[in-house]
Amino acid sequence: MNLTKDMVSVIVPFEIKQVAKSLLNVIEQGKGFKIKSKNELVNSYTISTGMSATSWGEDMTIQLVEIEGSNKTQISVSSSSKTGVLGGGAITPKNQMNIDHLLNNISNDLQGLPLVLTSGSDKSIIKVMLILLFFGWMGGHQFYLGKTMKGLLYFFTFGLFTIGIFFDFFMLGSGRMEDKNGNYITNW
């Protein structure tokens, strides 16, 4: 049952065969995407992503359409949450991150640039949660995430007078906590 559905479309200045090849390359090399179905005759692909703290996962349908009279291709990506329960009817940061990650890597592949093979931080939600619970007042979770200055601030202010700890629990639970590189913490 798909309760939420979001779509993004972009036009790229490449022939449809090149775009299809790049799409398959990104899916095969990328982290977190699995092909559920593909119909190369009509250039339609369905991929699935895994579960995270804020999502039960999602199915993404990618449709490639050749724009007649030009060497351009329209890429339409439709994202459907598997349950919609945690998203509450709105696109979640995880869904948007997956769409952006896919489109950016297709663009990189078409331009001959290296792919960014991670779709989020390599840090663990469970580890962050446990460190936050037991050592949050000392900034332990901030040190784990590579945010040394923020960790020191938490250490000397008792977790920003404990208000910072509650705020960080909210950020982690909503899927908006980031590591030092700005990647969302989504891996269990």
C-alpha cells in the first residue's frame, strides 16, 4: 500500500541509450539500491531501497523519455514509501536524499565523473543512540560523528545544559542528524 508518492523530473542533454546505461551503472555500483523490475523496451525501471530510522524503505520508479528532435532525455523519478506511516504523507529527508543521490550519480556518470557510492553516513543509528543516551552530556555522540568542536561544547556545558541532548534525540529520531560531512545518519 503506497500512501505517499513524490515525483521529480529532469532533462539531461544526452541520448536515451547513454542515460539508460548510466542509470544501470549507478544502480549496480551504488549502495542501497536493488532492481525490482526493468523494462528496457519502454525504458522503465523500478528499484527498491532499504529500511532506515525514518522509513520502511521505498520503491522508486524511473521512467526515461526521449525528447523528439533533440539529443535530450527526460528522467522522471517517482518515489513511493512502502507504508507512509512514518512519513506522515510528506516526503521524508531519506526519500529526498535517495532521489538526489540517484540523479547526481547519473549526472556524474554521464559526465565521466566518479560516482559517490554512499547514500548516507556510514555511522550507525544504534551506536549514536546508545552513545547519546549514556554519554550525550559529555558530547560523546558528537565526537563519534566527527564533530569535535561541538563535542567539546557539549562536554563543557553538560550537553548544552541537557537541552542539546533532547534536541539531538529528536534530530536522530526524525532522520535529520548529520555527521561531520553533512550526510544523514540512516544506517542501523
